[in-house]
Amino acid sequence: MSVNKNNWAKKCLSPWLLLLTMLVALLPLQAMAAQAEAEATVSKNVVAVNQVFQLSVSVDTAINPDSVDFSVLSPNFAYGQPSVSSSTSLINGTMSRNTTWTIAVAAKNVGTATIPAFKIGSSQTTPITITVLKGSQKNNSTAADQANVRVTAEIDKNALYVGESINYRVKILIGEQLSQASLSAPSGDGLTVSQVGQDAQNNIVQNGRRYLVITRNYQITAEKAGKVIIHGSTFNGSAIRGANGFSSGITIPVKENARNISLNIKPKPTDYKGLWLPTPDLQLQQTWQPQVSNQNDVTTKVGEPITRTITLRIKDVAQSNMPNINLIYPDTVRIYNEKPEYRTENGYSVMTLKQVIIPRQVGKVALPPLTINWWNTTAAKQQRSEIAGLIINVIADPTANNQFSPPATITPPAATATTNPVKNITTAAIWPWATLVFAILWIITLILLLKKRQQQIIASTPITTGNVDVVSALENAVNSNDPIKVQTYYQQWRQQQYSILNTQPQLLQQLDDEVKAMMAAHYSPLDSVWNNQPLLALLIQAKQLTVEKYTVTTLSSLDPK
């Protein structure tokens, strides 16, 4: 019985003994934490602005990794994310523990900066004074850091005329990891700057080191004469430095400027005449469609379109300074100008203008030439570029006079026999009766023949004027929204049907207005959409009108009066 009591006592006391043992074991650790020593050290105490160095903070005990507040560095230093390591050692029966924080740090300003004390438990580190030098005072290691990012700029020439443009080319050489990089445009008093094209990238190796090279081009246009300074482009970014096996690195702001460049802007010569266009090269060209072999001997038809394409290429001139081409054409042609197209090509601003010319009447027509004055900045003299005009001989469309001719009037044979009186009907002979029966049968046959002929003509109502191909081609062109074909086929069809359409002047005017609206919508400088349904509806009305007119004419010609 006593043995059982002893066992029961042991079972009840065991948990309390274990807890008491643990508390006794923790007492030395708490005492050690209370008496732990904290220390802060740096890898160098003389640095340059933005130069990365290493800060270490340690305490000789095991402690929570979040026990150190590094935000106290923020007023004077940039810093990265710390790495934390812990160690335990047993020497001569004595156990020791250590916790160390390693972080990358960089000073923000020149002068003297202090790394403040860090409080860890009841301990705290000693403040550290850092001497921060200017960039020109950097040591060799820092100079190498400066070479990680370089910005260069160059231009084509330093002397130019008012209104002339030059190419400003900036290159960024990047030899380290960057984030949030940006490049500002160059600037200057009296200068207009615009970026040209997209950035180009390539890799180069210099002194055994690989660089990423980003090239960007700007077009700079001088707006006033005199001495002007181009303030170079500025690169801004953040470099990730100081990363190693013990630290995640630090984000350091990087700012590099391209050099400033002086310009000498010359004024416009006082004796220059015409629109001011300063450029080292101007090219003016044109093409005709259909192609033209002889400028003075071109024959075309009324309503047939001629397409004139003019291309103007000007070197070192901004698109905004390109001239507007305004040619005056005679009233005997109708002109439709497409919206000019612009592009940049190998330093040239290129403008392409397409004009559709449609002759309206027969005769000789002189299409105008084009002359452009410009100032040759290389030769320093005024020059003139010209493209020739065109003399066209407009003739009538032969198909316009090909009117439909209805079938000849059918005259019954021996019609006079039907009008002669029948004599001797009372004669007892059978021949007169046979003759009468034959005449009646002949008349009935003639009437049936005429009725069948009438039905055949009415059944053929889709025929308008004998030129079904023109009508079909016109409707196909309208459905496909092809303005050139619509204009061509409409003029042909209109001339063929004029005698009929002229009986309905309101319908004819609506057709003309709708075709003009189509051409205006297609060649308007504004983006507009033309609805082809009204024109198709008007064409259906016109076709019905011509069918009715043709049917009446044909039936009247068959009337045997």
C-alpha cells in the first residue's frame, strides 16, 4: 500500500519538477540577455556621396531578428534590407550565442554624417561618425562606380539657320543593374525639341566590361537667331549596389547629365524670296497614273480619272515646317485631294500628296506645274525645284453616244389587201368565200404575232440603253465603295441616259449630289464614312425610269396605225 502511495506522489510531482527545472535553466539566459553587449561597425568611415559601404550590428545573445530598428538611418543615409545571422558556440563548458545584422548603407549628402546608436534590449551601440566627400574626391573604387553609368550626346553640326533642324543623338552606357530609369529631353532657349523614332539597344564591351547601350534621337529646330546653348539630356535612375551573400543590396539614385553644346543660329537672308525652307537637300518628284510618256501629248476621255502623286523630301526640316502644296487647276476638271501622308526617313521629312483629276468636258486642258523655292544651307544660296505640268487632250467617250436603237416597225405584208373591198360576195362560186376565210385567218395570225412580240419586249425590261455592262459596273463600284470607278462609270452612264434622266431633273440632281458627296467624303481631310445606300436607291429609280421610257417607245413603234 505504501508503494502505491509513493508512485502516486511521483506522478503528481513530476510535471512541477520539470517546470521548475526549466525556469532555473532560463534564469542564466535572461541574465545574459540583460547583460548582453551590442556593437556597431562599418567597413569604411570615409566615403563619397552615394558610395555603398557595409554596416554591421551585433549582440552577444540570441534575440528576435526584428529587434533592431534601422529606420533611424533614413534622414542621412540610404539603406537596403538587412540580412540576419545567428551562431552558438560552446567553449570550455561555457555556451555563448551571437546575433548579427549586416546592411548596405550609402550617405546622401557631403559633409559629416552620424550613424546613430541602436538600442537592443537593455544594450545599445556606440554612434559612428562618417566623413562624406564630393564625387570628385572619390577613391578609385568609387570612380569605378561612377563609370557604371555614362551619358554622351552629339549633334550633326553647330551652325545652322533659323528654321533648320539638326539631329541630337544621346547614348546611355549602363554597366550595372538599374531600376526606374528615365531620360529627359535636351532643352534650350528658342529651340523646339521632339523625339524621333524609337530607342535602339545594343551591347558593347569596353576594357573587358560589358555595357548595355541605349540610343535615342531628338530633332532640334532653331526658332530664333543668335547664340544658343543646348542643355544636355539628364538620365535619372536607381542602381542596386552592395548586394552580396550577406546583404540584399541598396538602391542608390543615379543622375548623369550629357554635356551642354553651343549653337550658332544664322538669320534668314534679307534677299531671300518665297517660303523660307532652309535645308541641305530638297527633292521634289511626281508620278502619273496612267503613266505618261509625253508631257504634251496625253489623250483621255471625259470622266476618266488621272491620279497625280507628288512626293516632297526635305532634309533637316521638321514636319511642322513642311510647306502646304496648293495647286490651282482649271474649272474644266474636278479635283479630289487625299489627306497628305507624312513620315521620317533617314533624316528626311517626307510628304506624299495624291490628287485625283477627272476631266469634265472635251478640249485641251493644262494641268499646272509646281515650283518650290528653298535655301541650300550647304551652298548658302537660294535654289528652285520644279515638277512639270501636263497637257491633256480630253475627248468624248465613244460609248456615251451608243444609244439603243429599237427594232424596226413591223409592217404587215400586203396590208393594202386588207383595205380593198370584197366584191361579188353574192357570187355562187366558192373562191370568194375561200378568200374571205383566208383573209380572216391571216388577220387573226397577225394579231397573235403582234401580241407575242409585245410580251417579249415587256419581258425584257432589264435592258436600259443597250449598255448593261456600264450599269452593272457602276452598281458594283458603289457596293465596293470605290470612288474612282463610281465617278468613271457614272459619267458614262449619265451621258448615255441623259435624254431620259433629263425628264426628271430632280432625280438627276439627286444623283449628281450623291456622287459628289461620295467623292467629298472619300477625299476629305477629315475621317468620314460614306453611306452608299442612298445612291443605290437612286440608281434603282433611274433604271425604272429608263425601262418605262424604253417600253413606251418600243410599243408605240409596234402600233400598226
